[in-house]
Amino acid sequence: MSTWWKDVYSTMVQDVGYDDAAQELLIRWKNGRVSAYSGVDEGTAIRLSKAPSVGSAVNSEIKNRFPHRYVS
């Protein structure tokens, strides 16, 4: 059980993380808020962290597909 974070180059996203115990994708936005998306597998989180446009990938692959909550 672990959580990892990866810095990304993005205008909206500071870094992408994953909590394997909770199976949650974590997105730390540039404004400091952290979103958690439930039910995302780790492979998807890894692909997202390597996407050429992380913000676009979040919009097309994550938002409105997985339950969302703010954790901070």
C-alpha cells in the first residue's frame, strides 16, 4: 500500500499521484486543491502522468467517468 506523486508539465496540473490502497487517482492542481478520482487503475494514472497534455487527458479520460471529490 503506497501513494506516489509525479511532477508534470502542465498549465493547470502541478502533479499527478496514485493511492493504490484506495484505488484513487490524485490530481494536484496549480491552485493547490487536490482532486481524488475513485476507481481509476494505476495503469491509467501512469499513462495520464506521461500524457503530452495532462489537462486534456483529465478532461477526456477522467472527468465525468469516475467519482470525484476534493481532498484538500
